[in-house]
Amino acid sequence: MAADIVITPAAGTWVVRIAGAVLGESTKAMSLKENGYDEVIYFPRDDIAMAFLEPSDKTTVCPKKGTASYFSVEAKSGTLPDAVWSYEDPIDGVKEIAGMLAFQGDKVAVEQV
């Protein structure tokens, strides 16, 4: 694992809401803390309503985590493009987040409940 990345189980129950609607809830989420960045909570796909996610063509590359693929969210209020990302095959040292989902955007709320 990169010296400035720490991945641990996220204590308690975590929920993700998109435009106010609950998209998922998990007691198996993971917390990724990387120096210089806000904490990111990663959710197992089994705990997310995947029917509302549509794969996107967008990808980005992080030298510490690998290639991220993105999903758009189909919400009642409209499509939220590239609001979700996942490292399908992350580099060695951060394999704990492989295939898990992280969320971003002004209409996305990730909260511990």
C-alpha cells in the first residue's frame, strides 16, 4: 500500500443518497484516507441499487490506485453523469477497494447513520 493511503473498514452503517433518494446502505463499507484528500467511503456493489447506475465511457488514472471507471446515475431529477467511480483492478496495495463504488457530486450525500 502506498505510504500515504490507509484503507480500513468504515465503522458503523453508511448510506448513500442521490438527490434525496437512498441508493444504498452498508455495514461493509471501506474508508480510504489519502494524504491531501478528503476521506472516501467505498461501498460493496451488493449494497447499492445497481439498476440506477449506467456505465460511462469516462476513465481516469491514479498513479497510486490504478484506472478508475465511472458510472452515471439515473435519478428522478435527471442523469448525474460520472457520479460514481470504481477501481475494477486496482494496483497492488489497494486491492481492498477492487470493484467497490465511491460517489461524488453536489446531489450525492454519503453519510454515517
